[in-house]
Amino acid sequence: MAYENKNFGERNNESLFSKRIKAGKRRTYFFDVRSTRGNDFFITITESKKRFDDNGYDRHKMFLYKEDFNKFLAALTETINYVKTDLMPDFDFDAFNHDQENEEGGMPVAVTSEIAEVEGVEAPMASATAEDNSASVDDWKI
């Protein structure tokens, strides 16, 4: 699902790292780390939705700069926790992760990694296919 781009110096503003999250049949989210000309780093978050008429994709992009990382993460975590605990405490949020289960049939890879990052524990490694590792927003044609 995630990959590092070893050839990042060859193209201007190419993704150094990318994480893809498939969300349903039509939506995909991309989290990409990019660099500036001044060797600084930022994150782009892209939502890509397949058009109903099957004529390409609509993309919406958000830029997140390093000085806002902690504020963004805190606000996102607080918002998600509010929905999970206050608005929908009985809802099984893990029920939708069935399409991302690892090969051993265990906990979904994406969920395991997210829990590990939030709780500060080490996530088990999962194998990813070449198809999962090769897709980034830069590869998409409009």
C-alpha cells in the first residue's frame, strides 16, 4: 500500500512516499509526501472519484505543511473519536475493512498500521502487491 520512491531527484515535485486507501468502488485517497525546491517537505491528500459517466476521475487535493501536522492530526483524531464514541458508539467501524485483509486472514493491514501509529506500537509487516505499490496520483491520466 505504501512505497518510497528511490528516484525522487529525477522529477520536480514527485512523490517521495505514497499511501493509497481504496474507499468503496469509486473513491480512492492518496497521501503523498513531496518536497519543495528548497528541500522542505509537505503532504498532499488527494480524493479521487470515478465519474458516473465513466469519463475519467474528479480529483480534489489538499496541501498540508509541516507546521500544521500536529494541529491537523489532533483535530482529525478528535473529530473521528467524537463520531466513534459520542455519535455512533455501537457501530462496528471495522466491518468495512474486509477488502483489505492480509493474506493470513488476520486484522486488516490498513487498520493494523493505523492503530500502531496512533498507539505507538509496532505493526506487523504485510506483503503488498506490485499493483498496490505502484499507483500514485502522479501515475493517473486525466
